[in-house]
Amino acid sequence: MSAELIDGKSFAAGLRARVAEHVPAFQKVTGRVPGLAVVLVGEDPASAVYVRSKGKATREAGMESFEHRPAANVSQAELLALVDTLNADPAVDGILVQLPLPNHLDAQEVLLRIDPDKDVDGFHPVNAGRLVTGLPGFVPCTPLGCLMLLEDRLGDLSGLDAVVVGRSNIVGKPMAALLTAKSCTVTIAHSRTRNLPHYLRHADIVVAAVGIDHFVQGDWLKPGATVIDVGINRVDGKLTGDVDFDSAASVAGAITPVPGGVGPMTIACLLRNTLVAAHRREGVPLDERAI
Ligand code: NDP
């Protein structure tokens, strides 16, 4: 292996500490701490694990965590009413509805109901629109975390060639928009892309968000490339990424491991977005770029 490891775990710990440092000053001005409401419908065990760790991280940052756990048979109307209540609650700065929802519920309608200014997941179309038009909004946590790791490693990204493999609304598309805003030349690849290695061979930055374990091969990469592996795949009880780590690490200049790369950044960015939402809602000044 010649690539340097990008330590997302340690970067995320630093980000969480920076978020926590801002909470007392916010509390001094407003008389309350920032609050994040998480809605988990039903008993899906994987989602329950995510929700528990989000709640724990929120409390560890000194913020308030509100957990709502409607039963799996909750109606669409009841769920929308819960979102309305959270939208109106002044103690709630961020609202997150854990996906996936049970099949009888319309996730799109639920996400559309969240006040865009409390949409700390950045999934509302208003925030997607703000991102591509360069307006302040909320950026989905996973691509935001990837961007932070890239800038930490590479500094100014201007002019670099980037390939984002995957075009989902929660990772690929916002990632491509963020890199475009940083003046990278961006290619978005997907399942219909012909000859993916051709594009990857020219890429200074590769972000893999495909959902297929060990998909991106080392001999597809440009030597020295920076590789961000978003993938979380469970294979034989172990977590693996979307990049074939061993072959990629012998060609890349730097690479994120799985686990310990992008994963910890997602929750840290959720806390960051909640802190930002709280400051914006209360009109308390915050240097958002310094967090
Ligand atoms: P989706 O399934 O929504 O999207 C996968 C994308 O990969 C699609 O755009 C698809 O193309 C593309 N794709 C599929 N097969 C190929 C192929 N053979 N060649 C090129 N592109 C292909 O996944 P997500 O974006 O939600 O997640 C991607 C990965 O990231 C998953 O492993 C997920 O677990 C992980 N993840 C990790 C997070 C974290 O916190 N670290 C958070 C969110 C996701 P098409 O559009 O044509 O179908």
C-alpha cells in the first residue's frame, strides 16, 4: 500500500468537538441549546441503531435530542401531523425522518412537509435547489463530509478533475454539485456509463457511492488520485466499501478506509447542520465556514 489513509474518524471527532464548543455561547444568548428531532417509524433494527447513535452524538455535543418513535402502522396523516408539530416547535432546530419508511407511507410527501429551514438532512427539494444555485441552505450530510475530507487533504480543489460514481439524490448528485461549486471539472457516472475506467483514469478525485462492494478497481485509477469511498456494504458480517481497497491503495495518493472514513463524518455533519440551523433561526451570528 502506498496511499495515505484519510482518517475520517479523527476528522469527525474534531468537527464534533468544534460544534460542541459553540453550544454554550448559543445557550448564553438564547437561553436554550440547539435541538434535533429524530423520527423513527417502526422497529427496523438497523434504523434503530442509527437513531440511537445520532441521539447519543447530539447529547454529547451538548445539544438536545428529541426522539419520536411512531408505531410501524402509523398513518400518513398522523406522520404529517407529527412533522407539522415539530415544524412549529421553537425548541426544535433540525428535523430528521429516518429512512426507509414502511411501504404504506409516502416518504416523498413526508420529506416535503419538513420546513426547509429545519431540514438538516438537506433532502428537501428547496435545499437541493439552493445547493445548485449557490444559496445558503442545508447540504446532505454525507457529501458535505466527503467535501470536508477532500479540502482537508487537497486544499483548493479548483481545476481538479473529479468523477462521482453514483447519482442518487442523497449522495451522488449533491456531491457533484458541491465539487462543481468548488470549480472542479465533474463527471457523474452511473449504471449506464460506458467504459467507467476511461473516466476514472483522468480523475484527480474519485467519489464512489455505488452500493456494490469492491466495485472500483485500483487499475482504473490515475496514480496519486484521492479516493473517497462512501459505500457501506455488509459482506459476511463485515463492513466493506465500494472500492477494492487493496488494489486502490497501491495506486491512489490517499484513500478513505471503510469503516472509519466517510461514515463518522455523516453524523458529525448532522450535528454541524443542526448547530447552523439553530443559529440561523435565532439570528445568532456564526462563522459557518470555520466549523
Ligand atoms: P443508490 O442505490 O441510491 O445509488 C447508487 C448509484 O450507483 C446509482 O446512481 C446507480 O446508477 C449507480 N450504480 C449502480 N451500479 C453501477 C455500476 N455498475 N456502475 C456505475 N454506477 C452504478 O445508493 P446511495 O447513493 O444511497 O448509496 C451509495 C452507497 O453509499 C451505498 O453503499 C450506501 O450504503 C452508502 N451510503 C453511505 C453513507 C455513509 O454515511 N457513509 C450514507 C449514504 C449512503 P443508476 O442511477 O443508473 O441506477
